Amino acid sequence: MTAPHEPDPEPRAVSDPSDEPLRHRPPPQPPGARPAGSKPPKSVTTSVIEWGLVIGGAVILAILVKVFLLQAFFIPSASMYPTLQTGDRVLVNKLSYKLHDVNRGDVVVFERPPSETATDIPDLIKRVIGLPGEQVVIEAGHVYINGDKLDETYPPDGVTTTAENAPNKCPREDPCVVPEGDVWVMGDNRNDSKDSRYFGPIDEDTIVGRAFVVVWPLNRIGLL
């Protein structure tokens, strides 16, 4: 006896992407076409304008910093040796004396006094030794301020302070008096420095700023 014949099961449907309605399929893109929704590439003109603004802003910022905040100076001589050496580059803080008074021991950059004709360098760098109203005396190789010997550790070993060949000798019987609004400046390398012994005290208004760090060469980077 034979088994009853059963009909074959209905075949399963197989999905074919080609069978999807056309409204669900994105239209074909021509070669090199930009995908829908992506941003258009920047034109050369736009890129040039953007870079021009960046560079221009950087230049303006650098000018503002140089005029109002910091300025680099090159050291052309050994007048401040060993603190500063020929070829050093220092940064000068131009805001320092807008915020506080000049202090003894500060290393300052100032406009070359009109009477200093030995050089055509527009700015000089020295150390502040005497403050407004003080009496400066140079005697026996040392500096005295208001009668007290100044403790100086910055001149080179074996170098003393003399003024025999300078117009301002500042002897004890006739001390050099620093006027109000002025300061007395001297180079650390006393034997190789034209300073207040030669051109007298300088007006505080001619001070460009306070040198506070050596930035070049790399092996001499450090605070002053």
C-alpha cells in the first residue's frame, strides 16, 4: 500500500536587491560625482584668503607684542660680561616699569644718551647702581651708595671699579648725586664699559625696559 502523496511545500522567497522598489534606491552617481550631503571643496581663493588672515593676524600680534610687551635685543659688546656675552640675545620686558619702580641691580635697556658719541647703537644695556636722590662714590676700586659700600658679585673676578679716565670721578669729597627721575647705570665689566661715569645719570623715561632672560645661544638660556 502506497503512502498518500503530499504536495511539495511552497518555496521560500529570496530577496533580490534588484526587486526593491526604485523609490528606495538612490539614483546612480556619475563618475567623480560628490556624494549627496557632503560639503563642497574650498576654492583656491577661499584658502588664500583664510591663510592671508592667519598670517596677517600673526604679524599684527607680533607687532603689538614688540611695541607694548616684549622685545629682543642683541648684545654687541663685552660691557656686561660675564652676565652677558657678545652675541647673546635677551628679552626685555617693556611693561616692568609701568607697574613698579626701577630697582637697584636691574639690567635695563635704555636709549643711548645724546652725549654718548662713541657708538651709533641706538640702545644700550647696563645695570642700575644708583637710584634717584642717592650719592654715588667711587673709591679704592669699590662703589659706595650714601656712604655704604655696595656689595657687588657681578663684575668679573679681579675687576675693580675706577673712574680716573672718566668725566664723572665721584670722589668722596664730591660725590655724584643722582637727580630725581634719574638712575645711575654701570656695566658689569667695569674696565670695558662706557656708562654713567662717562655720560652721567640717565632719565628713567629713556628706559626701554628690563632685560630678564637670555634666549640665545641655547647653551646660555637663563634668567638674569
